[in-house]
Amino acid sequence: MNSVSPSAVQYVGGVMQDELVESQRQQPLERQGSFGLRPAQTPDASREATGEPDEMDKLKAKLMSAWNNVKYGWTVKSKTSFNKISPVTVLGHSYLLNSEGAVERFRSAFVSRIWLTYRREFPQLEGSTWTTDCGWGCMLRSGQMLLAQGLLVHLMPRDWAWPDVQQLTEVDFEVFRPRSPARAGGVPIPSFGSPRGSNTPEKSLTGDQVPKCSQRKRPECVRDRQAEPIHHKLVTWFVDQPPAPFGLHQLVEIGNSSGKKAGDWYGPSIVAHILRKAVAKTSVLHNLAVYVAQDCTVYKEDVVHLCDLSLSQTPPDPSSQAWKSVIILVPVRLGGEALNPSYIECVKNILKLDCCIGIIGGKPKHSLYFIGFQDEQLLYLDPHYCQPVVDVSQVNFSLESFHCSSPKKMPFNRMDPSCTIGFYAKNKKDFESLCSAVSVALSSSKEKYPIFTFVEGQGQDYGLEGHSGNNHSGPAAHILPPGNLSRSNNRRTSDEFVFL
């Protein structure tokens, strides 16, 4: 068992020390692309200064784009099995799949999440030849999904569900009863949650078993339908066009300012800072801020200064109720080379919280967006599927490619220890409740070190600028005593999800 404290990870300018050490170790030998190894470039000085790719780079980029478009442009349809006797948790909501109605409610909750995947044939990313992010952009896509969930909670009605869930042609999961006397243990039975694509005749439904809007109160269905224009608008903010505030073009441009470029790999820590910059930069959101924890610590006073609008008044008005909503992102490391099993219960308790908006991380070399769990398996959305760009300029453009009908699971023990956890608080009262609820969840860990902590006071400002592996001027922020640095630096990073 690994007994590595999440807060014992070294940070320099807001980025994990072991991530930087690995980056520095690799870069002198060869430039790494997310899809594998690339020979070091040796263009002339003028081209290198302008960052323009040479002809060989252009050819290689086109070849790799073509290959990745084929590689990720299809998928093997396989159904995920869920059992009836254990609840499935999805972002603070629990579903016991022992009735038609429960399965339909779980399906609606899952499909309603925004699903953002690889795309192809989008406008060329500035300073590169890339017109697809296949093979290198999965952590950025996971970060987009995390932010999109925060915006759904921020902008949509409480417990909103997409009213057009039934548009998707099939449901790729099935439910079974383990060790059933009538069936062998683990043998799946046909899912009664699938309205289409099933060879089994459907039963007549009564009461809470009736699917679609009739299973919920009608006012909620009317409310959800009225919110559809906001749903469409939210999706347009993530499309792959240069003006989109949270699209790939904007995120890559923000990364460029700190030495990252299209085709590079991104870890969950740097993506958290990119999202923070993107929200601060945009004009489409005026009452939302993103706070990124420093050194596995949420400094409450920093959050207050970020969100309490009364402090910006002259003179400050303590009686003012003006408060920005906030998304809190906490980059952590849950072990050394592998996930420390002692933290699994704590991760489960975090995902049970209403204020949790998910976790970006994945398994080694493969980024995923975690939104829940059942028993000892995580439930996730996978960005590794290449789809064509959607023209959102059309009125009522289709939303089907932005919602996934295929829940997938993986064992906790395959989870990479490097990840970023997301939370949302609408107002000051919610923030105080969040601090209390998350602290209780953190105390459930069997380890003596918590995953992260809430403390009073302020922390130093380590922004995105310090993430570049090529620029380390300025002092490092040490969490461990200096004598322990060598031990930390020798631990190889696993924060390389997108090397393929």
C-alpha cells in the first residue's frame, strides 16, 4: 500500500513537482507528442522563433491526424452491466436499479451530462497544422466536461434533465441480479431500461414505472423544456470554433501563453488552471469564478476575496449579499505510482456530495471524466471517440453528439493517482456548507494524510504561468522540508494520460 500524502506532492508555480521533473527529463531527448514520440525538430532559427511548423512537421501532423481519425472514429459496442442490489451514485444522486422507473431515472441522469469528445475537421489551430485533437486532446476534453457540468448546475434548473433523452437510439447497459436463485451469478438479464434496441418485449408500465416525463412531476418536465434554449447556448460555448469561450481553440491559446501548444500533453493540474483562465477571460459569464486550490489546500479567505463582491465596493459593505458563484478545482495525487486503496472510500464519499461536479483524471495514459460509481467501480464519460464538428450556427442544431448513451465503468484500482476534483457553490451559504460537507468526506480516509484540506487565511498566488516546463525562474513553493525533495523528485509521474 502506498502511504503517500496528497499534500506531500511538490508544487512549483502551481504545478506538481514530479510532473515538471518528468517533463524536464524527457524534453532534452525528444519532443513528446500525445500520440507517441516525435523526433526533435531542428528548424532554422527564424522558423523556431515564430513557432511555424516546417514541411516535415506538417506532413507528419497530417499523417497522424488521418491515422487518429480512423483509430478513434469507430468504437466497439459493448454493454456495461449494473447490478440491482447496489446503488449507483451519479454526482450526489443515488439510484437503486430494481425497478423500471429507477433504471429510467438513472438513464436520464447519465445521458443528461454534457459529453465532449475528440472532433475532426475544425478550423486549424493557430500556429499549427492541427484540424483535429484526436490522440492528444483527451485531458482538455475531460476538463471541458467538468466545466460543462459546473455550468449546468449554475445555469439550469435544479435537478434538470434533458427532455429529449429518448432521442438516442439505444441504451448500452443492462442490469442483473448477482447470485440470483433463478440465474447464475453475474449473468446479465435484458435491461428493462432500454426503450429501443431490445429484442425482449416490453412490459406494460404502471405507476412509477412509466418512462419519460410522466415518471416525474409534470411541472418539472415543462420547466426542463423551457430551459432548452440555455442548454443549446451552453453547448455552443464548447464547440471547436475560435470564438467559442471554452472551445479547444481558446483552451489551446491559453496554454500557449505558458509554453504549451497543440499536440502537447496536458495533465489534470494544468487543465484546472486553463479552465480558470478561460472563465476569467470570457464575457459570457459575469457571476461565476473558478478557484484552483494550491498545494492541495483550499484557502477560504482567497475564495471569499474572489467571490464576495461587497469587498470591491468603496467603502466595503459588509451587509451586501452580492456573491459570485464559484467552481472550486482541487488538483491532487492519491498515491505514488498507483492509487492508494486507503483513499477509495474517501473518493466515493466525495462523489456522493451534491456539490461535487466530478473528477478529471483517468487511468494511466488515458484521460476520463468520472461522475459516479457502483460498488468498487467508477462510472465515467470517455472522450476517446472522434466525431465530426457540429455546425451550431444552424437553428436547433442536433445535440445528440453531445450526450452519451453508453455508461462505462472501470475498477477503482486502475485509476491514475493524479486527478483534479471539482465542486460548485452557488452562494456564500452553499460555500460554507460545501466546506463542512467535504471536510466530513475527507475525514473518512483511512490514511493519516487527507486528500486535501480547507484552511482559513490566504495562500500565495501560483498561477498558470509557472506550469511551463521551460521556465522556472522564481522560487519554488515547498510543502515538504527541503531535505525531502530528493525523495519526491525520484517518484516518476503518472500524470501523462494522453501519451498513446
